[in-house]
Amino acid sequence: MSESILIATQKIPTAALDTSLPRLTLTLTAEERTRSRHHFELANGQSLLLRLPRGTVLKHLDYLETENNVVIEIQAKPEPVLTVTASDRLTLLRAAYHLGNRHVPIEITPDYLRFSPDPVLEKMLHHLGLEIQAEIVPFFPEAGAYVHAH
């Protein structure tokens, strides 16, 4: 690859992928996947400038195409999180309610909640009787009620 900066301006659907184009990978945390205008360095040391429509949120296995016809595959980067479980779903729902009141990004599943480490929230959840485990895994928080696909 040349030393020029790659510039990505749009997401491309998986069905429209041209498999003959060179492909690079960009591994991003949950917070980094919300940046639509940012400079990143790829694993090979090459620079990538995102110039996506404002409000674009990238997902794991999204694809971008650069102005010089390179495909960038987005992957979720493992990051420190707290995973919360409960002996019953009602307790887990109560935890989701309390975390939601604090407006923290949260991953919600039927069996666990996951959020970025925060000692105050961790203590609160311990007092509610939840089990909490520190992990380093990909984090997929809810996008929010007002986020729409572009």
C-alpha cells in the first residue's frame, strides 16, 4: 500500500462488496465506533480518515470503501467491561433501570448487562444483589432510541 492517507466517506452493504478490492481491518472500541469524523491508524501503520455522514455509528462487520478503492472491515475491539448477571430476570431488569437512569452506554441481553467499568455503579449493583464480573470482550451497547440507520 502507498503511504497516502486513506479516506472513507461511506458504508457499503455486504451484498455490494467487490471481493477483488484490497481489504484492511480497523478494530475499534464501542466509543470509537460512534466517531464519524476521525483519524485512525490501521494495524499496518497506514492512516485512515473517516469522513462519514454525521451521526453514523459503525457496527461489527460493517464495511467502508475508501476513495482509492480499498475496503475497510470494521471489527469490535475487546475492551474492559463489567458484565452483570442476576439469579432472576426481575433483578436484572431493576439493574437495567438503575443503569439507564445514569445514562451510561449499556449492552442489554436476556441474560446479562454489560457496561464500561465504573466503581460507583459497580458498588450500587453489588448492593442490589447482582453478580459482577470484570472482563475484556467486545462491547455492543444499545444505540439509543433516536439513532436511525443512514
